[in-house]
Amino acid sequence: MAEGLRERKKRETRQRISDIATGLFLERGFMAVTIADVADAADVSVNTVYNYFPAKEDLFFDRSKGVVDRLSRWVRGRDRGESAARAVLRELRAEVEAVSPRMGLIEGYDRFMRCIDEAPPLRSRLWRIQQEVLENLETTLREEARAAADDPLPGLIAGQICWVHGTVFVVIGREMAQGRNPDEVSREVLGLLDDIEDLLSEKVLNYAVRGAE
């Protein structure tokens, strides 16, 4: 269904507020910026900002929904004969090889990470997002493997896959914080992914293999 004019304007307003807020956070620090500052810079009312973003943390993590769903999307979209873990490894390699900004492989990513590091509310929200990723992935694995409700394996496998995903982001964040070139970091992380795959057990690597449909 085509997007109506009203919906398009609302989406554009929301995006403009988010972009302006991100610029302020990166410039001044998350704790130093108020919702009133964001409203003033975006030339909207404080209530308008709250209508789109119930909390200030929502402004910073505006794209968190895509992050929460990402691993589950990759697992659900795995190829025939491919396991859940191998699908995630394949997708991670593709993102890293493409030097994707979604992986933090972009100039200025150090400012984003520093902003989180200096703000306890953002660290708390990031932890919650990570828990949502884990819970969402466990639910997906349980469905895809048709596991019983009391089977602990989907949760254990989800934990391993989230460890892979989290480790890659931690390493990228650490290296980019040192002002490294994204292309150089990309090459190193591709090697790291090979090392990570070597560490995973066959049970993890062969869990939830998609059969012929």
C-alpha cells in the first residue's frame, strides 16, 4: 500500500528530530542535552518530541528495532542446508566485507561509542537491547527447530550466537575508537570471524539446519 501524505510527513518529521538529536548528543554528550534542546533545534514543541520518542534514550537508539530483529531475520532467512549459526556467520562476513556502517565500520563511530560510555542511561538501555536480541533469537530458534518448551538448547545456542555477534561489535568498537581505518579493521575482523568459527562446537554449527521445503 502506498504511503499517504500524512504518514510520509510524520515519518520525515520523526527522522528529522532523530537526526538533529543525534548531532546534539555527539557534539555535547547525551547527559548535557535535554528534550527541550532537541525541540528547540528541530523547531517543534517538546510535546511533539515526546509524541515520537517517549524517552530521551529512544532518540539515541532510534534504530534499535532493526538491531533486535536482525539475528532472527538472518536465521529465518537461512539457505537450504544451512544452520542458524552458519547463516549468522555468513551474514556477518558479508556486512564486514562490505565495510558496512551498520557494523560500526565508519569514520566517527568512536564518538558514538564514547557517547554511550559516558552516559549510564545509555549503557543500561544498550544492555536491555542486548537482552531483547537474545530473547528474540531464542524464540526464533525454538520455533525453527520445533523444540519443546522445556528444551534448554535453543537458549544455549542463542547465547553462543549472540556471543559471536557481540564479540564482533566489541572488537570493531575498540579498534575504531583508536581512529583506525575502517577497511583495515574490516580485514582484521574477517580473520577474527574465522577464528570464532573454529571455536564453535559442531552442535552449535549444525543446529537448526534448514531442510528441503
